[in-house]
Amino acid sequence: MDRKLAPKIDLISGFLLLGLAFVWGGSFFFAEIAITEIPPLTVALHRVFWALPPIFIVVLWKGLKIPLSGRAWFNFLIMGALNNAIPFSLIFWAQVSIGSGLASILNGTTAVFGAVVAGILLIDEPLTVRKILGAFLGFLGVAVIMGINALSNFNIQNLAQLAVLGAAFSYSFAGVWGKKYLSNYPPLVNAFGMLLGGTVILFPIALYVDGLPSLSLSLHVWGSVIGVAIISTAIAYFLYFEILARSGSANLMLVTVMIPPVAVTLSSTFLGEALSSEAWYGFTIIGVGLLITDGRTFDKMKASVKRRL
């Protein structure tokens, strides 16, 4: 699509985008509370399982047809693994060792790395110098956050940070898989299918690793479970697809750089977490990488310079 004809963010879309950043940023906050009493894999299972009913109700209410073919559900299963089971498990496991704010910043590399993965695997999204430069800055931002000592003094915190990066790459491959194999289905049907696929994958694994989920949880932990499932997953998908329809995927990508400030604000205000200066420097570099990958900001700057000349 020509950039000049690309959908713009109107006032309503802007508020929806802020809402999506808030509910997705809240997922790191809710998870940080939940893992105090629930093992990470079980938190991931709670997230996909309890998000299913509201998505299913809306699918039925809209009269959307759920495909029954084995091929469709195989594709949903893979999408559920790449977009839910793997990244949720990795991020929640990582949050046992690192704070929610830092996890959200590292997860912010998703859009930068996703552009490169799509450029390699999709014919219609070629790998450009801009995408390569964006990815380089993404890696540089991560290197600043982790520090040079990570190469010589590897520890569980370093492993946790790499786990979040693994989640980001999983999201990147999910984007490619969804575009290649799920583009023929309505978005909410895809959301229902992958959440069900993620539940099917996570249930036996969480049961084997963590045992039966305990129902004897404190009230605030139950609240965080409902928050991460209903607010940060089900409602997030409703907002996601509404923004996608209104403003397009390029504008939707901007939410990636908006999520960390929300997560950091929540974690510092309510959990007393503090980020190092290296984390902020790294986030700034990753954010610039995202802007370069997106390209529109720099196109506008060049156009402005040309007009002045």
C-alpha cells in the first residue's frame, strides 16, 4: 500500500491505541502478581483458558462460522503455540527473575525483529536496508540492557532476558504463520482458534510440570488472573482488531513502543520496581529502531526538509 494512502489514526483510533497499550502493558503487571502464588506455566494456562469464553460468546453473537477442517485446526494449533503458549510461558517464567518493566522493554523488540523475519519468509514483504538497520538497533538496545558482562558472567537473570527475546521471536514467526495460513478466516475466529490451540497445548504441559492448579489463592492473585485473561487478552483482542480495521497494521505496530512505559509505570507505582539507566537507554535505542523500521516518521522529516528547500 502506498504510504500516502495508508490509513491514518483518527481521534477514536488514538484512544483505542492508548487503551490497547494500557491493557497489554497491564499483562506484565498482572503476571508479576500472579507468579507470587502460581507457577508460570499455570499462569499462561489461566491466561488463554479464561480468555476463551468472552471471545467465543462474541464469535457466536456475530454469527461467525468456525471452520471444522483438520487443516484449519492444525493451523490454529500452530498459531496457538507461536502466539500464545510459547511466548506467554517464556515471559512469565522470565518474570520470576526480572521485573515486569524490563520484560516489557525486551518484548518491545517484537515489531523490529518481526519485520526482519517477515522480510526473510514472505515474498510480499522484502527485506530492506531500513528493516536491517531497525533490527541492528534492536539488538544494540538489548545489548545495552543486558550489558557487556552478560557474555562473561552469565546468570539466571541473563537467561530470563533471553527468554523474553525468545518470546519476541516466537511472536514474529506467529505473524508470518497467521498471514500465510489464517488470512482467510475472520480475525475473531482466528483469536478463538489460537486461544483454544494454546489451551490444548498448555494444559497437559502445565499439569505435568506444575500439577493440578490450586484454587486456594489470595483475592488479589485471583484478580490478577482475571485481569491478565479478560482485560489483557480478551479485551485486548477486541481493541486490536478494531484498530486494525480503522487504522491498518502499520499504525497498529506503534503500540509496541507504547507498552513498556505503561508496564514500567504500573510496576514502579504499585510494585516498587525501579529500572536501571541502562534499561532506559536500551528502550530508547529499541524505540528508534522501531521508528526506522516503520519508516513514516523519517519520510515525513525528509518531506518537510524538501518543502523548506
